[in-house]
Amino acid sequence: MISRRIPYMFLCLFLILAAPAAYAQFGLEEGDDVTLSTDANATQAQPQLVFAAPDSVPVGEPFLVRITSTKPLNEVDIYWQGKEVMPKINVWNDKHVALAMLGTDVLNAKPGKQELVVTASIDSVRKTYKKNVTIAAKKFPRQDLTLPKKMVTPPQEVYDRIARERKVIAEARNTISPERMWKLPFKRPVDGDVTSAYGLQRFLNKQPKNPHRGMDFRAPKGAVIHAVADGKVLLVGNHYYAGNSVYIDHGNGVVSMYFHLSKVSVKEGETVSRGQLVGLSGSTGRATGPHLHLSIGVLGKLVDPAPLFEKNVDQMLQ
Ligand SMILES: [Zn+2]
């Protein structure tokens, strides 16, 4: 009996010891939640670094990248589609955790493989990890809208205004600040139903326009609008298209935007908490009636906000 067990135990021991080396050879090109031994001299099966990122994400959908280390983690840099974010590192349960939100924009995302690169100092040793994330094609429904012609084509005299606002908006949307203030799930900004989902292919008076890069919520004039997460007010504006609008920085490249408000209740530079009053809904700017348009920017890309209201971090990483 004993003699039959011993070779089996050796086999198990061999598999445990061999496993980290096998993973290290494959690197992070293959598979998800890869457990890597980062120390060449390590002989124990104890994982030291876990890098979690999806293999595949539909166009426009936000996703998370998480690096968990049992050794001190410093200066984590995440590179994605020409942008760089240095996520805040939290120490939790003796583990060092860096979490970042990434995504693509329905406006210009190209289906196919995209390289995700992470560099990190683990116990003062600089390491680089790479993984291919597949951007999966997604079909978005078509939405036809008929609007008065002057609403679709702005008059010449507002062109300068629109150009000026575009710069200010792009700057706010591309803000990448060092403190991560966001947590998941986000709070819904208003009680109403979703009337227009993210990604709709819009045709205004039969002319193709940009896809819908946010979510519209039913909201009568004066409905209370809440901040989706903790953050700091980046920009309050009265813009040609968005009307009275509020931009909140949630840190590490995540920005929420609230458009067409009848009243703004916050000031630039003000710190806000999740659920705090931001303003009241309305129909200012280019809107056919009162509603809330919400956009979520991630490293400047406008992503689908919907999953962020439904999932916590672990669910997003599954
Ligand atoms: Zn909208």
C-alpha cells in the first residue's frame, strides 16, 4: 500500500514544483489570471504575482486590469492604446494591489488583438508583462431620429464656439489623475429608465452621425442627478451641444459627464462623494426634451457605462 503511494506523492510534488516554471514560459500572452513566480530562485508553489485581465472584450465595453503581489509593488505602469495610467497601489490583507479601468470607444475601436503592456517594480525589480486582449466586434442597433434641420447643422456663427468648447472638453475627458477615487459598482445617476443605450448607430434626418457614446436616462425636468462615484469636479460648462454640463474626475483616468442639466449644484474643484447631488435634469444644449445623458471616459475613450452599474470589481474580472 505504502509503496504504491510514494511514487504518486512524488508525482504530485513534481507537478506543484513544475507548475510555476511552465506558466513563466508561456508568459502572459496566453490565458487569463495567470499566476507567475517572479523570483527565479523561488521553489515554493506560493504565487507572488497575479495579473488579471480579460482575453476578450466587446467593442466599447470597459474592463479592469488587476495586479496582486505578495511582495511590495511600486510604480505600476499600464499602457493601452497609446495611453498610460499609473494605478494607485493599495495594500490589503498583506497583498499589494493595483487596479485600473481600461476600455475602447465605439467611435473608433477596431476589432482584433490589442497589446496590453504592464511594467511594475516588484520588490524593487522592474518587470514587464504583455498580454493580447481581443476587441470583439459588436453589432449596435440603428436609431433614426428626425430633428429640425437647424438643430442638426449648427449655424456658422457658432463654429468658433464649438471649436473652443471641443478643446476644453477634450482636456477634461483626457484627465488622468494619480489618486483612484472610484469604486464599483457605480451609483445610477438618476432613477429613470434607460431610453437610449450606448453605441446606437444614429441617423439624424437619414444622415449617418457619430454613434451614441453614452447612456440616456428618462428624467423629467428638475429630477435629482447624483454623482456615480467619489471624485472631484473638473469642469462645469454651458456648451453648445451638451448644454449645462458637469465633468467629474474619479481618478486614474476615469471621468463621468452629465449633460443637458437645468441646474448645476457643484463648483469646479469641489470634492463630491458617490450619490451626491450634482444638479437637476433638463434639456439645455442640443436636446429634444428633458433627459440625462451620461458619458463615462476612460483614458479619454468614451465607454459603455452600463456594466459599471451592475458589477463589482470581482464580477468585472470574471
Ligand atoms: Zn445621449
